[in-house]
Amino acid sequence: MKLLAILFFFVLFTGVAAGADQTISPTGGHSDQKVINDAIDTVAQSGGGTVFLKTGTFVVDGPVMVKSNIKLTGDPKAIIKVYSGSSQWFQGSIGIISNAENLNNVEVCGFQVDGSVTELPLGYHQSRSDTAHDCERCILFAGDSGNLMENISIHDMTLYDSFSDGVYIRFCVNAHVYNNFISNTQHEGVFFVCNKYSLIESNKVAGITSDCLRLDNCQNCEVRNNLCFSYNGTHASNTYMHGENGIQVGNSGISHGYDGRNKPFYTLNIYVHDNSFINNGLEGIIIDGGLENANVYFKNNTIIGHKDLETSGFPIDLIGNYSYEHPPSLQTSEKVFSSIFDILNMTFYDSAITNQSDDSIQYTVRKTTIGNIAGGVKIIGFCNQAVIDNRTYMQDNNSTIVKSEAVLAQSSLDFWNKGVGKIDKDIHVVVKNGTATATMTVNMRVYSVSYNQATKKTKKTYNSYTATFNDTAKAPEIFPAPQNIKGEIEVYPTFFEVYVPADGLVKLDFTYGANVSTHSFLVGEREQKDNVQYTEYARLEDWSGDLNHTGQWCFVYGTFDESKLNVKATTPYQEVNVTDFNITRHDYPKEPIAFWFYPTVGFLICLYFIGKFFWRRIWY
């Protein structure tokens, strides 16, 4: 594996060379794995291609064995179903869909796998007592600890009613498991063991026991946008109902009879974010011990227990008589999943600027009377606040939100003969030493009306009043925006690297030609307190896009062309194009062999012949 492979960058298998593609139908017997395997062998011998399963039920009493460079796909109504009279052939390292050789470039998608747990003997839920939970994995692909598989893609599958895992992948680089519906697989829903640079995303897992998702001894993997719920349908085994966690991440040694000493690496760089763990029977997230320096990050995951579920607007009537105690079975889970996504829809922000003005906030100011004026000024908050690491910041000293009011005091009104001609309010805010002080000076022009009986005319007499009102509040810190951002570029003959300091940044966008990558450090969620909006940020470490990276450096193959490079830095309050770089060029040495090499070799040769000459004289 190249050191330049980036975290969460996946070289996904999108197709194989079109050889003798095969389309097959069920035979009506109970050994349809033979027709599927024959088709796979034919396509594999031609260099790779597609095997397509037509609509119908392929009843099997043995494994479907996938080979490299094969795409196994089918109609959504095509089902590979375990024969109810099967012996217990699906155990150990043999799944319903499995492999006998190391795999590269394999795609499985589009159809269904039914494990038939309601039709098989209860004793089949384990192969033997010391290796429990390995019996009947729907899809099991296993490489070798010294020879990892590469590029395995499993997506848009419906996997259900099996005694063990829905998807189990071991010893693989670039595994991608996404958009699958997994229900009542009575161990793990998706189980990664010793995988690198792999992704689990957008799956819907109705778990029953153990975990919906699990990663043991994996490195540089991402788990995102999955929805995990608790299954309660027909399960027909001794499995403990509601015994599942949402996700488990850790290092596994010797477990259930298997020797963990062949695992070549430990957990490192795991990023779990934007998943929803709903009503799981045990815990939403389980982290095994020994991960203190493993860089395992959990960000923006939603965990809703049964009490939260009952008060969150969840449409119980959508699923009839189902409730927390009676969650949906396979047939109704899809409707529930869709409904949960509706109530969990969230928007995240890069910018902390809310564009909230004083006038947009309704607030009644408490007035006090000074002389003839009743008024008040109130600091109700600060606009565009950013909360980072539990510290609150504002953009600048002009961020104070102030509400004010000034009227003629009631005691100064003599019924009909007095009125206010003009009110001038001058509000001045000073922020100093962490305290904001708002001072409002009010100048009010008040008139009195008198009536002249002789002339039958009214007359207005004006008086001016002045009053000053104050309010103070604790002010947030001014955000320490980075100044004069300067980056580093290391240029080599065949590649270059770009680095920009991350302090104070939400993200960095690297553009080189038509390729773009984003390095994110913060993600914001919009909140509100006392009618004032603010943005609360969570830290993360995420790369996405077309360009590679190594550590904190964006890495680009090819000759460096400065005109093609653009780097944009985003803070909570602004976007800045980074143009100041310290460029260091590294050229290959003109003389690949050190200057002393040839003289040294010549000296040694001469020394050899001189020694040989004198040796012969001494010998003879």
C-alpha cells in the first residue's frame, strides 16, 4: 500500500472487462449454486465480466463462489435462498456468497439473499460451541493476512434472515459497503476485520443481537450516514432479542475459538459520523479498550432511545401496532427508515454568520423613569457567535445586539395637552476587558398645548429633556482570525506537496486544474438561545475530493504549475485566497554517483593488482 493513499479515499471497483457476460435463471431445483458458479467460471476464464441473475428464487444447498474481476448482480426480485433441507455447509470461512481464492475487483449488487432461518434447524445458529456466530453469513469475503484483497464493492443488496453476519469482509483494502438493507442477520449487520481504507455508508440495518455495524482491527476507515434500528420480527432461533449495539469499534484478540494472533495490525484512524442509532437494544456506540492513541473519532451521530423516540414526533401510526416494545419486522422497516430520516434531517454550516439583526428579534425592554423620560437599553446577545471547544467567540466589537425603548413618562402627561415632538436615541457600545457596555442617550422634545380664549387659537410650547440609560453584559472573545496566512510548497521533479496551517480554519479547499479536494477541520450546527442564533462547531479531520494527501499535506503527482494551484481558506467569518507560499524546490542531483566513488574504485583496483603482484613473488 502506497504511503500516499489518503484517508477515506476509495479506489472503487466500477466495472470489469466485458468478457462472456452471463444471464441466468433459476432451475427449479435446490442446487442453483451450480448454475451460478458455472456462469462465474465462464466469465472469469474470459478475463472478467458480469453474471446477471434474472427474477426468481435461486435455491441453493451450497455456496456461491465469487472470483476476481466479477460483477455478480441481478434483478431486485432475484433471490438467492438457502434450501430448507440443507446440511450445515455455511460455517467457518464459507458463507452463502463466498470466495475460495483471494479476490480483487469484485462487485456484488442489486439482488436479495435469504438465509431461511425460519426453515432451518435451531441448532444451525452456530457451527460449534467454541466458534459461535460464524454460521451462515450472507456474504463472506476473506483475504489473507499477508495478501490483502483489493477493491470489493457490495451495494444495493437486501440481506435478511441469516444466523450470522449480513456482510463480513476480512483482510481487504478498499472495501465499500453501501446502500444495503440488512435485517435479522443474527450476529453483525456489517462486520469489517483487518480492513484498510474502507467505507461503510448509507446502509439500513435492523439488528437483532451483537452489533448493527462492527470494525475490528481496521485502519483508515470511515462509517457514515447509516441508520441502525432494532429488529423484532420472526427470528426462529435462540438469539437474544434486542441484544444489539449500534456500532462497535475496537481491537479483537482471541474470540470464540479463533486465534487473534494472525491479525497484522491494530485499530487506527477510524471516523464515524452522521449515523443514526435508533432504539438499539443495548448501546448506540461501544468502544473497546486500548484505543487511547488510535485516532477513533465520533462526530454528529444521533442516538435516540425509546423515551426520545416517543417524544420526537416519530409517526407510530405509520407502522400500525408497532411501538418501542414491538419494532418493525422486515416487511415494514423500509417505511420506518424513511420516516426516521425525515425527523433527523439536519443542515450543517461552515459559516457562523447568521445575518440576524436587532430588528429581527422580538424583545420587550423593561423601562425605568429618569425625569420626564421612561426608557431602557438592553444587550440581549451577540450576533454571529461561534462556539468552538466550549468557548464562545464573536466576529468583532460591532457584534452586540441591542434593544432599546424611550417614551414620555406617564407622570409627565397632563391628559390631552402634552405630546412628544421628536425622540433622538444615540446608542454607543463599548467592549472592553470582556464586558460590553451599552449607553443610550435620549434627547426628547416635548410640547405643551395651550388655548387662548381671546384669540380662539392654540399654541404649542416646546421643552427638551435628556436622560441616559446603561446596560452591561459579559462579551464573548473576539475570534482569533488567522492573519497573513502563509503556506508551504515542496516541489519535486515528479510531484509536489502543499501545506497551509489549520489554526482558526473551518476548512481548506485545494484546487489544481480541474481537481479539487477539501480538508475539513470544523463542522457547524445552528442553534438558538434566548432568540439569538449561534453556530456550534465540532472538530473533525476529514479529506474529500479528487486529490491525494499525506498527513496534513495535499499531494499532487506531476510537474508543478503554480498557475493551476488555488487554495481557499475558510474561517467561521470569511473566505481567504491563500497566495503567499514559501516554495522549496528539490531537484535530483546532477551527478547520481558521489564524486569520491570513481577514485575510490580505481584505488581499490590498483591495490588489488599490487597485492597480487607481491603475493606471487612471495609465494614463488
